[in-house]
Amino acid sequence: MSRTTLYIEKNPYKIVPKDKLTDEHLLYINERIDAPEHKDDKGPPKVWNTYPNGLYAVIEKSSNTPVGLIEASGPSESVAPGWWLDSQVRGKGNGNKMVDALAEYLKLHGVTGVGKIIIQSAGGVHDAASEKLKRRYQAHFSV
């Protein structure tokens, strides 16, 4: 078993392309992004129902529940993802696990570099945490 395979198996999250989600997943995601506490959120929730590709859900493996969204597009040498975590799982170290799962998923699918990642949380409330996640994500691609 490769190091990457072992790493992915230990991560509690998996990354699933939007077109591979079940109807139940899609319904749950739409309910969560429409929840009152997320009305001002930016990033992937704002494009979830409009972008035709480059969208992924973060699924908690143990419960098979969507806990986050990712928009990742661009040429393979400079993908600049945006991410969003449901308020129910924020502030518990889950962002680190999500970013690790994302980086490994993208690397397995041919992504070799990072583009410019723009941080813009609602009211700047989560900017500091997102900056840390950005650095963590970038570290996966540094040599």
C-alpha cells in the first residue's frame, strides 16, 4: 500500500465530484447552504448551483454526510481552490483535514501546482483561519 493510499484511508473525509453525488447528498447540501447562518457565506456555496464543473463535496466517511464544498479549477499546474465548511464542523480542526484530503485528491488527479488563492470570508470573520488553510494546502505542492 502506498503512503498516499494509507494517508487517504486515514483521513476522515473524502472528496467527491458534484456529478458523482447522490440525490440525498445534493438535497442535504442545498439545505445547508440555504440555512440562515450561511446567508452571508462566500465562495463555493455562491456558485454551487451555477458552475458547470470544478465543484466537489467534502464527505465525512463515517456518516456519509457532506460537511463542506470545494471549487477547484484552472490548469493542472496552477489550481486555485476555494473551500467552505458547514458551520456545524467549523473550529474543530476539520479545515486541516479537508485541505489535506483535497490536496491528495487533486494530486492523484494530475494537479501539480497552486494558483493564486483569494481569501474572502463573510465579513472577514474566517480570514485568519482560511489563510492558515491556504498555507497548509500550498505546502502539499511545495518541493
